[in-house]
Amino acid sequence: MLRALAVDDEQPSLEELLYLLNADPRVGSAEGASDATEALRRINRALQSGPGGPEAIDVVFLDIHMPGLDGLDLARLLGGFAQPPLVVFVTAHEGFAVQAFELKAVDYVLKPVRRERLAEAVRRAAQLRDTTPLIPVHEPDPDHISVELGGVTRFVAVEDITHVEAHGDYARLHTAQGSHLVRIPLSTLEERWRSRGFVRIHRRHLVALRHIGELRLDAGTVSVLVDSAELAVSRRHARQLRDLLLRRTTS
């Protein structure tokens, strides 16, 4: 059964589309998003989950005219992913059909949406999903981490990250050019990047040893200077950090 995402900035149209999708026996689940940025966040989670994962999305039913990123922009972005979901455009405008099919859309459904016409689009998506072989999913690039910036996925080099700050289930990556918030716990990054020279110095901070400029001792407190930021080092991590820095300078 298809797992669908409907994207439309007009709430009545979105609710009607979701109602029709949920009534189709070939659709196992249908979620809604009110703009392309919200949809991209949801699709990113689906891609991280993998084709058989609990967050997976098989097909996106996509409006074209929306504020910010429009439907064509979003479809172009999806085309850059290794395993993008299928796309069906659902729009009140006839004039974009050529562009839609150039972007490999499965179908182009005009509003007001008729149940029979949408059912045909669902049939096409289900048939294509069932006959398209899955591309093997490769391991994430260990030298980069993906971040979202203004609805666009970018890739930040791990070697450019000076330190990481915990924000609950999120982490803020700091580089010389700026910072990025990612939905990854600090403990996960600590484990993932230990072999790349990152060390925990505090319950809130993970630091790249190569970016530490100074180790400061003041009245029993320890801190490090990383780029232009001074970060406190907790007592439980101070000895390990000193040993690692000494080992690094003598090796």
C-alpha cells in the first residue's frame, strides 16, 4: 500500500485531497504539509528512514503555486536525491504540464480534483512503485554531514566543524562560516566522530582537537579557546583533554 504526502498551502484543498487519498484502498497512509519547506523536512526524514522504514514516503501529491519554494522547485530538489519519492502534481493551472513531465512526474491532476481522476494517478503511482527496482542504499558520506538551510539540503565537511553544542535531541554545528542545527543527539555525534579527533569536554560541548587554539587554567577552572569561542571544560573531562592535547603535540 502506498504511503503518501500531500502538499498544498490552501487548507481546504489539502483537506479534500487527504480525504480522497485516505478513501482509496491502495493508500495505506496519507499525511499533509502546508508548504514546500515543511514537506522537505518530512521527506528528509523519510529518506533517512529508508524505503522500508517507518517514516518512508512512496509518493508526493504536490501543488505548484505555493509561497516560498513552489511545487516545481521542490520536485527539482527531489530529483537530486538518490531515491526520491514519486511525484504527482495536483494543480489548478494547466500551463505547467510540460515542465512537470520533464521533471519525471507520474501524473498531472487538475483541480477541482475528481475522485476517479485521482484514483487513476494513485493507480499509476502504485504500479510504478511496484515495478521499480530499489537502488541499494549506500552508507552516509563519513566526511560530510547534511544540514537543512532555507529548505535546501547542504553538506558540511566534518573537518570544518570546530565544535558542537547540545540542544536537547538536536545539536548545533559550529564552523568558521556559521552554525547549523541538526536533529542528532550530541552523544551520537560523539560516538560517530571519536575517531576523527572530536572529544567531549562538557555535557553540552564536543570539540575538534585540531581546532583548539589554547588551553586555559584560571583559579582551578579549565577552558579551551576554539576559534573565537571560549568553552568551559568540566572536571571529569579535564584530565583526558590535557592528555589528548599533550599526546597530539608530542606525536
